[in-house]
Amino acid sequence: MKKQFLWVNFVVILLLFGCSTTDPVDNVTPTGPIGSIREECTGTMHDWPTNPEKVLSDDVKLVNLSKTFTGYFDTLLQITIFVEEGTDPTSIWRCTEAIFKAVHLQGTRYDASEEFNNIYAINQAPGVWHDIDFILYDMIAQSIDFYDT
């Protein structure tokens, strides 16, 4: 229920703010260009703790790290994470930005994509069948569920 609530809020925010018409600094970060979710998030989740008791124990020192992302959804996104002291968060930030980039590209109604059908492509040809990515499908399904409730 909590996960569904977060997704619904994310979709609502996405729909309210729309998507930016500008590219986020050519998708380049200090560590290089941001790739796809598959490229950036490989192995990242396996590095995260799988045992909640370990995270809550007194011997594990957690540090609070924040990062601000701009250029996606025509707004500013600030993410705060808690990681074990000494953890290099670079892979987490790159994975997070890859997710924002993918969702942004799928949900934009302003720019066409040569790689896939997005909201822009659907709006340009409303009576035509479109093959869409699972990310866009989930966004549309969540929007419909939210609208119906």
C-alpha cells in the first residue's frame, strides 16, 4: 500500500509539473554521461543491505547524504539517503539519475524520441496503436487508477 501511494504521488507530481523542454546539461555528470537504467543500476541493489536488522544495529554507522538533480520534470529533485559510513554513493546517484532520465524521456509531451514511443508520440497520433515501454505503461496505469479513485 505504501509503495502504491508513493508511485501515485510520483505520477501526480510528474503530471502536475509536466516535463522540461531542455536537456539536463547534456546528461553529463562529473563521472561521465548517464547511461540507461540497465547500464547504471547493474549490481547496485545487490550492494545495498538486505538485512534490516543490520541497518538498525548499533555497530553500523549510517551517514546522511543528499543530492539535488535538476533538468528533469521541469523541477528540482532532492534525494536524501542513509548509507553505511565509508560507502561510495556514486553508483547509487548514477542509478537514481538514470531512473529520472528514463522516466522523464518516457513521460515528456514536448520532445519526440527516436528510441521509443513516449507521450509526445502518442499525442501526435492519437488514433494509432503504439508499442510502449513498461515505464510508460506503469505511469499511464497509475494515472488512470489515481483518476478513478
